Amino acid sequence: MGEQPIYTTRAHVFQIDPTTKKNWVPASKQAVTVSYFYDSTRNSYRIISVDGSKVIINSTITPNMTFTKTSQKFGQWADSRANTVFGLGFASEQQLAKFAEKFQEVKEAAKLARDKSQEKGETMSNHSQESGRDTPSVPQPSSINGTDDEKISHVGPEAAVLKTENDRLKSAVEQSNTNAKKWETELQTLRENNARLVDALQESSANVESWKKQLATCKEESDALRSKITELEGQCNEANQEKQKNAQLSARVQELETEIQDKETELENLRKQAEIIPQLMAECEGISGKLQAAESKNKELEGRVNVLQQDIDESQSKQGNMKGELKNFMDILDGKIDELHEFRQKLSKLGVDN
């Protein structure tokens, strides 16, 4: 039946840098198919991944291999036969967990296959040793002359034991011949697989040279891109400075526009005020005339107030004189009253005397 895929997934493939043994080198530009294959003829398991026409993973799984999860979505395993370390980057944690689980299952199956092969080899070795010990005793019965009855009569039970052992050896030889044919088939399959592996190795070597050239080209492109990025960063910094200046200028322009609008509003107000200036001038002239009339009236009133003040002063002086005269009159009147009173008392006294 040959090799058959038993599990398939997709991942980004990496290989350890053979020079530094530290850095990862991408083996594929994008996610590729990674499959487990089972070879029923050889009873072996392999992980195979092909990118286009290029084989990037051809790893036979042995019981000594270990798949290690180094992050949530990345895992790796070492292949001593290929003298490298393969790394796989998955799109999700579930894909990584499934791949690791399958790796463990295949590893256990490879261990069981190796144990069975060792047991089979030990069994065949024991059969070969027994054949070597027992074969010299087989010719003894055949060397006896006569019929089978005579042989039995001469040899007895030992001949029966030898015959049984001879039959068992014949079946072992037949089994060995069958196994030899099977081993020849397996050997032929191994030779074919070896030829394919040699071709793959040659292709891989050619691909390695191509990869080296591509890596050198990528490094040159990377250096050019880095210099370009540095230049673009400088330009971006200049552009950012220009943007800041433009932002400041825009803010200043907005401020000036606001001031202009305020000035225009003030100018409009002044224009409106200028329209009413003639009216105000006329009103001012009327008010000036009224003010002059009021001033003349005020002067006239001041003259009248002065005259009235003089009249008041004269009245006050006259009133003072009148008060003096009135006081004199009151004094005279009081004297007269006192005299009248004395006169009345005298009259009363005279009346009493009379």
C-alpha cells in the first residue's frame, strides 16, 4: 500500500540556523501543509511538508524524539538524522495541541514497532541457532539402511524425536524463506526510499545553495530597506515638524480671522455711529443754543439774586433798626405800665382811705 497520510494540518515551517544554532530561518514564505505519513511496508512514520516542488520537511519519527511547545502557538523537535531542528508556527493553540498530541501517538507507535522488530529479530536469531545445533543430527536416521519399520526397530524412540525435530526445522526453514522474500521486498522498498531520499537530499542541497543566495539577496534588500526606513523616518520627522508649524500657523490664522471679524464688527458699529453724527451735531447745536440761553438767563437770575440779596440786607438792617426801636418802645411801654400800675395802686389806696 506504501505511505498513507494519517493527519494533516497547516503551519509556518522554520529550521534552526546551522551556523548560529540559535536563530530560526523561515523554510516557507507562508503557511504550508504538514502531514504525518505511515509506511505500512516499513512500519515507520514520517513528517513531510512540501512547498511547491520543494521538500522542506522529511523527518522520520523515532522513539527518542520529543516535541516541545516553546510558546502558545510554536513548537519544535530535533531530528538527529537530518542534523537540524524543525519549528512550526500554528495559527491557533488548538492546532498546536492537536499536532503535539499526534506526535506523541506516533512516537508511541514507532516505539511499539521497534520493540516488535527487535522481538522478531531475536526470534529469528534463536531459530537460526537451533537450526545450527540440530541439523547435524538429521542425517543419522537417513544413514540407516532398510525400511521404515526396520529403522524404527533399530533406532526406537530417538528416531521419532529426530523426525519431529526435522519437521519442525523444515517448517522453520519454510518460514525463513517466506521471511527472506518479505525482507527482500522490504529491502527493495528501502532501496527505493533511499534513492528517493538521495534525490531529496540532492534537491535539498541545491535548495540550500538557492536559499543562501536568496538570503544574501534578502540581507542586501533588508539593508537597503533599513537605510530607506531611516531616510523615511527623517523625512517623517521633518514632515511632523512642518505639520506642527502648519498647525501653529493655522491657529494663528484663525486668531487673526477672529480679530478681523471683531474689527469688522467695530467698523460696522462706527459706520452706524457715523451715520447719526450729523443728527448728533444738530442736537449739539440746539443744546449749545439752549445752553447759551440758559447761561444768559442764569446771568439775569444772578443779577436778580444780587438785587434780592441787597434788598434782604437792607430789610435785615431795617429790621434791626425796627427791633431797636421796638425794644425802646417796649421799655418805655413797660415804664408806662409800671407807672400805670403804681397809679392804680395809689387810686385803690385812695379809695380805701376814702
